[in-house]
Amino acid sequence: MDDYRGKNGKIYKLGKKLGAGGEGTVYMLENSSGHVAKIFHESTKDADFMRRKIETMISMPIRPVIDNILRVAWPEDLLYKGSEFVGYVMPYVSAPYEIFYVYRDDSEREKIFPKYTWKYSIQYAYNLSWVVWYLHMNGIVVGDMNMKNVRISENGQVVLIDCDSFDIVNPKTREHFPCTVGLPEMLAPELQSVGSLSNGRFTKESDNFSLAIHIFRLLMKNADPFGAKLISKKKSSKSEVNANAAIINGECVYVRNVPGKAAPDWVPPFDMLPEEIRNAFRKTFNYTALTALKKAKERTTAEEWNRVLLGLAQKEPNRNLTVCSKNKKHIYPVHNTKCPWCGTATLHDARLAKGLRGLLGY
């Protein structure tokens, strides 16, 4: 393959193709161990804009590797072909899985994480909050915090990827490089109704909202905090037809009463979580369509999440957690008087049995 040149003249040789996305293709680098190159497609938006954005990111005091652990796939050099800017160099991410894989039900998750316990979910939540806190401290907004952009490994590592979509402001010139992409079910209420995301503005507060959704899914058996079962035949209004109307209206059944809706049977009880963690979710999810903007500043920050999760994330022996007497893989907060995981498993089995009886006609 052709050689590419870095900003200061270093020559890079592309190796094996690792994958392609909407904006570019990623290759291993043969002569730069532990690094890869992202080469933008010719159809990618304004090349000079992207050059300025990547150059700004490289100038910022972000360390991709902290405590010998890769935390963020941050750009480290520009790439040119001749005089044309074509991409950039970043660390190789060995963490093989999207965070979605640890959200899955037990049977699917065990194919990948055979040693999984709830302690893993706590560790991922803690490490994710730390990375977001670190970026916020350096004036960076993540923006598109969808599941595909959060990579994990079996040892608890969390790495944020697709960093060129982050919402960045040049600290010297104040030029704004906005994030214009996002997964609807992860977006804060203020971004739900803007139409094109180029009409909105990602902020640390919108990051805090997305972070809370990730943490809720991790700790609550992949439950969507804005998902619910219907317990009435109330007619849907036009706004409720919108798949994300529950986010717009603040319809989180775990933190406030929502008429006609309740938590699904398979979700562990919300009071399974320690009070300080429940309060952290309440600060973020307890709002209405009328109070969403006003309460955005009150959302639990990444730093606060890191602090409230610390007790559960401590190394063994951890006096804040206990182990089920019937199933050693069931780990849960010590304030519970019975195992919440056994309870949800019993409800799940009963629901399956009821469905089977219906199919067999008895």
C-alpha cells in the first residue's frame, strides 16, 4: 500500500484492513506498534474542517493511556497523502466487545463472559463514569454515547472510540466542532425534538443523561429506564406514538408514578440498589416535559457517579456486597434481605410456564 506522512514527516505504512464505517476505513499500521490509521472516505464532509478538528484534539492534554490502561482512542497524529489531509493515527483498541454484550440476558452473556457476576457490571459502570469525568474535566463533550462507541474487555476495561465525532471547542480560537450524530434512545430530552442534531447542542449535561442510561442498563439487567409495561388501555396521544416520547415526557417509572405504566416483571426491584445510587438516578430521570430543561443542570455528573459507585466497585473483600446462598454467581448489595436475582429468575420462569400452558391448552 501507499505510504502516508504524519504532520512532522513520519512515514506510516498501512497494513491489514480492520473495518470500515460511514466516514472512513481503519487499518493496522505496520511500522507503528499499537496504533492504527483511520483513512476518511473521499465522500466525507469537508476535509479541511476535519483536519482542524483533529489538529485541535491532538493539541489538547488528553492522555489515551492512563495507569497503563487504554481509556480513549484519541487521535495522535495527522495523516497526509502527498499534500492532502486524509486521516489520522490513533491507538489500537484491543477491547473486543461493545458494552451491549454485557447488558444481555444470562444465557447470551455467558457465551462471552462465562465468569460474569453483577460485579462486572459495577466495574464497567465505574470505569465508564471515570472516563467521561476525565473528558469533562478537560472541556470535552462526548455527544454520541451509543453502545457501539463504548468498548469493553473481560478485565473490566472500558474504552471510548469514534472520538472524531466528539463535540470539541478549540480552547484558543473557540472554533466549535459539533457532534451531529446520536442514537435516539440515548439522547437527552432537550435533543429529542430538534430534528437534525446539527440544530441542537450536545453538552456535559446531555452526556450525563446518556451516562445514566448506560449505568441503569448495567445495574438493572438491561432495563431501559424509560421502558415500561402498560397496565391500562389508555389511548395513545399523537406525541406518545413517538418511540422516544417517554424520554421527552420524563416517563421513568422507577423514579416517579407514571399513570398506566409500571416496571416490567423481569426487572429487579429498584430498591435493590443502595439509596445513594437510587438518588443519583432520581436526580437525572425525575422530570417532566415542562421541567426537563430546568432540571438538566441537576443531573448526576460523571464525577458524582464515580463517587457513588466506588463503594460497590471496591476490590474484594467488599463489605458492601454479599453472595446468594443458593447461587454463588448472584452478587448484590448487602442491604437486601433476599437475593433480587433469584426473585426475577422465578418471575421469568413463571411467565414462561404460563405461556407454555397457554400454547398447550391447559
